[in-house]
Amino acid sequence: MPSVVDINWYIALSGILFVIGVLGVLLRRNAIIVFMSIELMLNSANLLFVAFARHLGSLHGQVLVFFVITVAAAEVAVGLALIVAIFRTKKSINIDEINILKG
């Protein structure tokens, strides 16, 4: 008999992934790792949207995930372009060393 995964497991996994993402944003100084942590937080939210959509029997959560993935892809494209441009001028992607946005 196959085991049924309860929605509480999805909520717990999503919470763990979100906390790992927050810790990555707060504790790491590498810009690429910060972007990866932000993507991890977005994917944990996507997991919750899909889990609740399945639990409630509605497709609204899955449609919302489609839009979140679209925004995340655009964010990665723009963010990586900025990181490459900053690396070309500063020769570093350490967030503490980047101060070109200061006036």
C-alpha cells in the first residue's frame, strides 16, 4: 500500500528551504550565492503554492507558480548581467567590496 504524503510535510519542507534561503542571503557575501538563496526562497514558495493547489483541488496555485517562475527567470537574467558587469569593473563579486551604487 503506497504511503500518502500529508500537506504538513510539504509545509515543513517549504519552511526549511525558505529558512536556508534566508540564511544564505543574510550570512553569505558572494553575490551569486545570494542570488541562489533568493531562488531557493522563491522555489519554497512555489512548493507551497503547488501543495495547496493540490490540497484544495484548484489550479490557481499552479498558475501562480507559472508567473513566479517567469519573474524568477527575468530576475536571474538581469541579476547575472549586473554581476558580470560589476565583476568586469571591480574584479570582485563580494557584496562588502561593491560600493559603486553609493552616491
